[in-house]
Amino acid sequence: MLRASVLLLTLLACTALAQSQPKPPTLLKQVQPDYPASLADAGLPDTAVLLEIDIGIEGKVTKVRVVESAGPEFDEAAVVAAEQLEFTPAEYDGKPIPVRIQYRSHFAMQQQAVEVEPDAGVPVVNFAGTLTTAGTREPVAGAQIAIGERIADSDDKGHFEFFDVPVGTVELIVTAPGIERFTSTEEVKAGERTEVKYALRSLNDPNVTVVRGTKERREVAQVRLTAQEFKMVAGTRNDAFKVVQNLPGVARSPFGGAALVVRGSKAWDSRIYVDEIQIPQLFHFAGLNATFNSETIESIAFQPGNFGVDYGRSIGGLVQAEVKTPSKKGFHGSVDVNFFDVSAHVETPVSENWSVSAAGRFGLAQFTVPFAIQTFAPPNVQKTLGFTRAPQFWDYQVRAERREGTSKNRVFVSVFGSSDRWAFVTPNAFADSDVEGNSGAAANSQLYNRFVVGIDHRLGERVTFISRNSVGFDINEQQGTTTEIFFRSTQFPLQFRERFRIDIPEANLVIGTGLDMLVTPSLLDAQQPPPFSANQLPDPYITRRLIAQQEFRTYVEPGLFLDGTWTPVESLQVRGGVRMDGELGTMGKVWVNPRLSARWSIIPQFAIKGGAAMYQQPPDYRMGQLSPVFGNPKLLPEGAWHFMAGMEARLFELLELDIQGYYKPLFNQARQTLASGQGSDIAIAGNEGRYTSTGYGRAYGAELLLRLRPTRYFTGWVAYSLSRFERDYFGGIAFAPGPLDQTHNLVAVGSVSLPFNFNFGLRFRYSTGPLVTPVLGALFDASGNYFVPLPGLPWSERLPDFFQLDARLDKRFVFDSWTLVAYVDVQNVTNQQNPEARYYNHDYSQSGYVTSIPILPTVGLRGEW
């Protein structure tokens, strides 16, 4: 019997960063070389031929050379077999590259069966089998199966065969990378063929999405995490997107909610992309889940700043998600049922090149959240929050993709969307029931849908074309204290993104260029009270004189970019580019932003990095900031500079340390000022205001990520952010903390794999307490019979610090064709009463805290196949 063992020594055909790890090719089709017939009776010992094989970007063998000869006959047989091998392409920075490997082919004479059949001399297959992975039914390719001295390898379908196995009891041993060693005893009978099927246990969990940095390692401000580092993060409910909230640069969202707070910036400043298509909302109500099912995600990248010119319209952070190709190896899926939602996911091939996937989630929070508040929340929270429309949410994703084999060329069509609706009443705990207006109401409805067509196509060895085009339908509706007060924005975003990547290896250069255009027809329908004049008491019956406005506008945002990454030496990489953006429909303005970054690996274990870049974005037209009635169409684009310097280190091959400091000055910020021109963002209820572009601010701080390199049994990291976010308060003459400023934010995450398929994880979070604007007193309006608050300096009161401990425990039951996971994920296991806001009684003489979520357990069952 013949056997072949592969030693991969990958030599990159393009220059790369010293610390980046290339992905070697994987053998898909193994061809055994024929033992030379002329030497069959020579009685030679086992021998081997060492070959050098060149593999192209499609995974095909392009050239074979003999490195260590075993003789002309053996060399010729080894080369013929090697030319028929098939591999997955090697990758670097997520792109296929040509590589050269060493491959050793072994030759050994196979022992013949003792029994002689009537047709003796013709080998007979009397033992065969199929190997699959337990729980997923994926075939195990490239496994080595041994019966005594006989050895076989499983093919790409997991199938193997043995010729003329002796009659009797035999012991079979199976070994494969990432698979537990398997042994079995089988009975071979004379004149019969023995067929076996084995479900092998994987050493790693195959049903895990990888959260890592962008595939383009050219970015200097990024976080790279492996699969094991997030799959057991407590408090995330197994949602890959929620892990982003545990990384440096991300502040804690108020009430643990859906906002993504990056370095203190408002939500509009950061952008979220799925398959390079912008979506308006990352999380459902209260941040329970992402609006896109993690089961369909291939990778996630997060950058708090200093991202390249291929993305724009943002002065904050960037989240990018890439959707995976649906399975081409069979029907797979999962169903998850827990206290807060029911979700399902399926994927299957429909032809040789086409495969499809579908996923969906339906929220149960409309039943469980009111129950949890009434059961676990303290009395003041129960009195403060009363839902009139409990949270309702759902999302869906459908995808069809065509890809030939392991080729990087593909075409896909996808449809996905999300919906959230809720409404609640906030009665005042100290309210005078005889006074009108001592309870408030609020409602929110958000909907988005996208239809996407994508193309990835290599135009040659050097040029790759990537196209993403989409059409959408979005609704953002907010309701005030009565049904007559509302704000509704309906949009139909059209995105056209066409880009090219050009590799010039002889110059150690990669060029990226393209078009990134967003056209957003928008209908604004609003009805709000008229503004009050400064130094006048608000009219309690203002809802009787509402101002209605309905307008249709089209916001046109063209974008062009040119980017170059130069690697003059292996340890140094410099990236620079320029991007042009604008808004032509209402603002009629165009702006140009330069960006530059560099990274130098001084030694393989230590690197320094830095960057400087300019970013601009239009004001938030979704919320009417460019409306001639409620905003100002003459606003300037909001802008920010990003300056960053940092270092990366590998410590003892066990720890990875990433430290970076940043400074981000803000300019031309849209700010609402008093109509009189006095004061700034004080936002006194009822005072007449208007938007200007005179706002400015700054964010600065340092971020640290200390990560334990994941092992089979343990993984974890510590993320710390020292951050200040300041705006131009006090009449625009001095800096003061912004509403989302959090000086300290510490997250420690750890998970461990226990015996008997148990896993246990903990997450601890500490952050500086939130800021509120205190009320110093009140004036009584006798005509309206209510008190008007007199606020102090904006965001000048700091509430107590925040502490929370989350825990997760799951148990995995692995069957031959499917897996069952039972889990419990508990947020705030100590039921810590963390203040989130302050509320007052009817005359503002007494106040109390509104606390964060109480202990919130999630118990669920998950089936995977």
C-alpha cells in the first residue's frame, strides 16, 4: 500500500508583514503514485521521493520538481501522481497567492491477503468506509487509516478502501489533524465486503464564526481575535457582533443598549457594513441581539479609527462583516430557542456551483422583558418603565451564491432586513397625580431592508474586481408624548460600490481604487411643537399648536478613492491614500480627505505603528438636521482628524499586547444653539433652537488589549480604555465632558473548556459612571399648574461607577448526525444596582436613580447539524 505525507513550507509570492500569518494550502484531492511494475519483485525496502510543487492561485499544480531522488522509476511515478493533486489556494491577507511546497511521496509494497479465491491475483476491496465529523456530518478528508501495516487515506468525500484485508478480527486506527484519535475493532469475514461508517469527534468547535480584524492587514488600528476567543464570551448570548462591545475603544452603551459608542462619539459617527453595504442599525432593542444573524457571518472587523480611504462618510469607528459562502458540502443548519428569541439557519448546495442559505430570528422580548422587569427589577425601575407596546423585533437573511470549486471568483444575490418596534410610558415615581404632564411617553420604530448583488472576479494575475450594489427601504419613526407629536423618516438608499485591487509585486506595491456612491431619496414627515423663546416659560398646552412639515429630498453622496500600500522591506509597510466625498443634493459641497499610516516590525516579536488621517461626513439628515424647518440645509460637513501611535508585542509566545494612544480633534460639528445666539448645547426644554456648524470638540486617550493566545482549553483577554470626550460647552468658550464620556472602561473575559463537553465563561466590566445634567431648582407656572425645571451645567454630574459580572455555562451533546447544546447565559449575576439616570418628583425637590438592567438570565437549547 502507498502512503503520502505532506510537509508544507509556504514561500509567499508577494511581500507581507512579518507578524501576519499566511494560510497554507489544504490538500483536497490526493492521488497515490503507482509502484513501478518493473520493481515489484525486486524486494526493495520502503522508499520515498521528495518533491517541490508550485501551486497557483486556483489551487492547481503548475510545476513539479524532484528534490530528493529515489531512482528514475520512482521519480517518474511520483511526479505523475503529484501533477494530479488538487489544493485549496494558499492565502495571505485574505487573497489567494501562488506558493511552493515540499511534498514527500512514500512507496511501500502492500501485503497480499492469505486466502486464495478462484480469481486469485486480482486485488479485491473487502474493507471500506466513510469518515464524517460528529455533529455536522462534514466528510473528513486527508485522514490516515491504519489496519496493521496497511495504510489508506480518506478522499475529499471521507471515503477510504483496503484491498485483501485478512479474515478475522482487525484493529483500525484513524488519525487526522483537528480530530480526536479513533480506534475500533472490526470483524472481516471470508468472501464478504465489510462497510463501516465512523463519526469522529473534532478537537475544535466547527460551528463558530471567527471575529477578527479586517482581512486587509494593512490597517494599523485593528483587533484580531480567533474563534475560541469569542465563542464563550459571557453576556453576549453567542452573538459575534456583541463581542465588538468588549474591545478597546468601545464604551459601555447606556442601559446596555443598542448604541455603538466608539471613543465617545455619537452613533451617527460610526458606520456598519455587511458585505460592504451600509446598514443603519447594528443591534435590536436593548442590544439583545445583532440585526444580522451571526450564523451567516464569515468574519468581522472592527476599527475604532484610522481606517483606510476605501471607506468614508464617517468620523468615528468602522464595523465590517463579511457573509460566508453557503455550504457546498451538504444540508446544514441550526435552531436556537431561548427566553428572548427563536432563530434558525439553513444552508445547502443546489447544484455543483450554486448554494443557498437562509436565516431568521423572531423576538420573544415582548413577553419576557416586561416579565423580567416586574420580577427582578427594583420598585423604582418598575414604576419608571411601563411598556404600552412591548419590544417586538425580527430579522431575516437569504442568500444565493455561485462559486466554482475553491475559486475566489463568485457572484451572489442576497436579501436581508430587520424590524424593531416598542413604546413605553415613564410615570414619575413621586408624581402629583393631580398635575397634568407628570408622566412621559416614547415610542420608536426602525425598519431596514437591503437587496444586494455582488461580484468578485479576478481579471488576471494582478487585478481583482469587486462590485457591490444594493437598493434599500428604511423607516425611522419616533413618537413623542402624544400620538400627534412624531418624527418619521422614510428612505430608499441606493449604494453603488465598484473597486479594483491591483498587485504590483516587482514594486512591492498594492493599489486600490474605486467608486463608492450613496444616493438616498428621503421623505421626512414630522409634527412637533413650535419652539419657545428664551427666558419664557413653556406653554403646557403647546400640543394644540403643532408645526407640521412634510418634504422630499434626495441626498447624493459621491465617493472616489485611491489607495496605495508599499512594502519597501519585509518589516515595513506604508499605506497612504486620498478620498473625495460630498453631498450634492442639499449641501452642494465636496470635500477631500488625505490619510496615511505605517507599521514597522523592528523584530518579529515587536512592532510600532502610527497614522494620521482626515475624515468628514454630512450632518445626520436622517434626523432632519438638513431640513429647512427643523434643521439647517447650509450646515457644513462634520469633520475630525485621527492621530494614532502604538505598539504591538508578543510575550513568551503566550501573550499578545497591543497599546495605542490617540487624539481626535473635532470641527464643524452640528450643534443646536439658542435662537438668541447665547449659550450652546444646553438644550433647555422648550427654548427656541437652531443648528449651526460652529461646534467643536476633542477625544483623546489610550487603549490596551492584553490577550492570551487561545489554547484548546482556555482563552481570554483584558481590554482597557482610558478615554476623554469633550465638547464646546459653557457658551462655546471652554471644553467640558460630552454626554457619552467614560474615563475608564475595563473588560476582562475568560472561558475554559471542561471535561464532559462543558464550557464555562465569565466577563467582568467596570466603567466610569454616566454623566447627567442636574436640575438645580424649579419655577412654578400657576397658569399651567406645573413646575418648570432649571437645569445646571450640561453633563456636569457624574453618577456612581458601573460594575457588572456575567457568566455562561453550556453543555454539548454530540450525536452522529447532529449536536444539542444546552446553555445558560446570565447578565449581571450579582444583581448590581447600577445607576443609569436620575429622575425627579413633580416639583423637582426630590430625586432618585434609574438603575440598569437587573439580573437577566437566558436559558436556551440549540440544535446543530
